[in-house]
Amino acid sequence: MGVESNGMQFYPDASKPEEAIHPGLFKRRNGVLDLSTIGGPGFGYRVDEIERQLNEPV
């Protein structure tokens, strides 16, 4: 599994809901990201726990 980690440097506030669940993905330590919070079904991103308001599909 891969994680895109470059986009957050351009719009860091856009991912605040995800950062609350996966803080290690947003703070590099010695050039390494902590992926320990990723796991489970699907991509393991635990989207059911992320409090993000999305628009209704059209």
C-alpha cells in the first residue's frame, strides 16, 4: 500500500480531519512517516472515523 504525502505541504489545512485519525502521516520524523494507524478493510484509511463533510452527489 502506498501513501501520497506531498500534497499536504501545499494545503495542510485541507487534511485536518484525516490528520486527527492518522497524525503520523502528517509529521515526518527523520524522513519517515508513521503508518501504524492505517489498517483494516479497503485501503485501511478508516474513512468511517474521519469527520469530513462532503457534498451530496449530483
